[in-house]
Amino acid sequence: MAFLCAPGLTFFLTYSIFSAVLGMLQFGYNTGVINAPEKNIENFMKDVYKDRYGEDISEEFIQQLYSVAVSIFAIGGMLGGFSGGWMANRFGRKGGLLLNNVLGIAGACLMGFTKVSHSYEMLFLGRFIIGVNCGLNTSLVPMYISEIAPLNLRGGLGTVNQLAVTVGLLLSQVLGIEQILGTNEGWPILLGLAICPAILQLILLPVCPESPRYLLITKQWEEEARKALRRLRASGSVEEDIEEMRAEERAQQSESHISTMELICSPTLRPPLIIGIVMQLSQQFSGINAVFYYSTSLFMSSGLTEESAKFATIGIGAIMVVMTLVSIPLMDRTGRRTLHLYGLGGMFIFSIFITISFLIKEMIDWMSYLSVVATLGFVVFFAVGPGSIPWMITAELFSQGPRPSAMAIAVLVNWMANFVVGIGFPSMKTALENYTFLPFSVFLAIFWIFTYKKVPETKNKTFEEILALFRHNNGRSMLNCTNSLEPQSMNSGIEHAALMVSEEKTQHDSPASERFLEGGRSTHQGRSAASAPHHPRQPPPVCPSSGP
């Protein structure tokens, strides 16, 4: 990763990034930790139910209870992600992260003491609270990292978030094998280990400075911002950064903030909003979280032993880490739309192979291994495309004015879809049996067609050029317009915001309104990303999905 050798990556900046990114490791860990000990947790629930009511619980009801334990995490994430912007502005980026660790510790303790208390309701509550913690992390961590990083590192450091998620996912899967903590006695410790990233961040983060952009633009504390920058840059010369932030502040003042309702009702902003929403659905309804949450039981149903299934699940985590590293240089070289099409297409093909392996596993003994290979291939193509590109494209479709509202809607849709998959997959698996992945295949085909027909390429395009793709479409396929505009260099240090923010508010019905407001990118609001004024357009830092 070339950005690791880039100028500006000082020791103290690296320390600050590591301290913050522990929040994303927490998110990845809690996404995957519920997978391996599924049978152990179900046995615990059966014992509690029998002790309480004196009768055995039905298999259908135990599946419903387990799916609640899985999916209530997404409900918490929805709440946390949606309130991240408010918390960042109220307490600061660093302050919000520190306070959020209280939730992380509380949730981990509740999950860790579930068996001692002999109450599966405590597990539900713990999963909900840790979900709120992770939802806040997915908003606060990328925001903090992008605001402390120098301009030349912001794009590369956006991938550090996704990398931390995949490392957390792999760690949870390794610790969940039977030889370590995947036992009837060890699973509460496995879930309770979520306390470690929270405590470590509480120890490391206080030494780090608050975001200089927050100090200067939100709080108007210029001297404090200068001190923070001197520490992060290991240099006394910070005038360029200060002027950069002043330019952002002026740009922020020149571009009006767009509320959620104004965004939904705007005829100009509605097409990119629809694309952003469908892109989020393509990530969650691809079936990836069915794999993350239930891969162990899926592999067992395909004919593997429980131990082999857990090792295959570890393979999924390892593949995610490797492919995240591989996809970093591809992101800017190949283009977002192209990679997303490759990703969805590959996932569609391997989802068909998964269904085939389920159908003929009784006839051919080695077919269970095909299901493992097909699932690994499914994950590879997810990492190539739908893993991070929906967030990147959603952020790039909007200028700074409407972006906070657009990203808030994207967060809500993403976590809601995550919840639907988490709560519905066990019932779907029971009803469809060997055809479990067929609905995901259908969704993948639909999303591929939508992406091919409607989604523009945003790589190296300014907001003006992206808006032109929508405004001058005139009924033609978006594909025909995708490459019609070459990247243009900006005439000033501040990018032109291209979504006609103020005219929308005063001239809703005026088709002749072709003027573009000048504005730059400013500080984060909600899940939006901050970027500094510059000549070549840098993509906004990307928040990872609620499915890694």
C-alpha cells in the first residue's frame, strides 16, 4: 500500500489512526462473533427455556430466538449510525469515540455474563447495546481519520477502515473454533471479549488530539487546532492546513444544508438518491450477511462436520482480509461502476454454484467441498465490488450540502436491510432448504442490470460532471453518458458543488435554473466525509458497510 510510504504519515498520526480504527475492529468482531458458537448458544437457550417452563422448546422457536440475537445487533447499529453525526458535533469526534466506549464495555459485559445470569434476554440486550456502539463507530471513526489525515493520504486511509473490519471478523472466527472458545463453556467469554477493543481505545485515544477541523470550523478554536496539527504533522508549519480548512469553512457557508425531506422532494437530487439507496440494497440483499452470520450452519447443512465448517468459516475471514488488500489499487485504476459490476456478476455465478452444490450433495460425496469453494468465491467477489463501493459511490454522487442527509438515508437503508437478512434468513432456509440462495441470485441479477443501466462512473469526475450525467440524460441510458465527460481541472482551489442546492430551495419548478453554486467540501455531518480543497478530485472517505 503506497500510502504507507507517503509523506505526511508521521508516527503520531499513525498512532492516532490505530487508536481510532479499533472502533472498526470492534464492528467487524461483533459482526462475525455470533457465527461459530451458534449451536452452543442454541443449547444454552434450550436449557434456559426448559428450566423456566418445564418443557422442551421447538426447533422452529429456537431458530427464531437465535435470529433475534443475530439481528438485534442491526437494530442497534441503525440507531447508532443515524445519531453519529449529532454525537460528533455535540461532543467532538474524539469525545464521541471516548463516550461510545462506555456502550462497548456495557454491551460486552452483558453478553459475557449471559450464561451466569441464566437469561437469554441479557444476550439480546447486550447485542443491541454493542450494535449501537458499532453503529456509532461506523460513523465516528471514518470521520475522525479523514479529518486528521493530510490531503495526500485521505483516499488511501479510507481503506484502513474496511481492513480493520475484516481483521476483526477474522479474529472472531479464529477464536470461535472449538479448540479455543467455541464450546458450551467458552462462548460467553468469546462474546465478552468485545470489551478489549473498547478498553484499549479508552487507554490509547486520550493521548490523541481532537480533530483540527472540528476545533477550527465547529468550535472556532484556532490556537487549539494549530496545536493539534503541529502534533499530527510533526512540524511547526501548518499554515497550508489552516488555510485549507478556512477555505472549507467559506465553502460550507456558501452552500446550504439540505434536510432529508428537501432531498427526497428535490427533482434534481432524487435520481442520485435512488441510485444510492439501490446500491446499499445491492450490498445487503446480495446475501453476504447470510454468509457472515450463518456460514457455519450453512457448511454443516452441505455435509461438512461441525469442526470442518468452523475452519471453512475462518477461510472466509482470511479471504476477506486478503481481498480487501488486493482491491485497494483496483479501486482507482478500474473504476467504481466496473468493479461493482464484476463483483455482482461473480457473486451471481457463485450463488448458483452454491445452490447446485446443495441440490446434489446427497448424490456426490465431495460436493460439500464445492459449496465451500463456491462460498469463498462468493466472498471474494463481494470484497472486489459490493463490499465498499456502495458507500463510495453514494458519497461521490452528492456535494457537501445534500451529502449528510443522503448518507443518513443510506445508513438507515443499509442497517434496515441488514436486519431483514439477519431475522429472515433462518426461516427462509427452513422453507426453501436447498434453494436457500436462489432469492439472493435473483436479487443479484436485478442489481447487476440496474447498475449496468443506471449507475454512472464517478471515478475522477467532479460534482459538476456527475450532475451533468443526470441533467442532460434526456431519456438516454446512463451508460451512454458515463464516459461522455472527461475529468476537468478545477479553476480554483475549491471544487464546484454541482447539485444546485440553493436554487432547489427557492426555484423548485424552474427548469431553466442551470446555475451552479460554488462551494467546497466541508466538515463531516452524519456519515459524510471531509475533504480539503484541491485540484484533482479526491473521493470522499468511505464508511464501511454494516456488512464488512
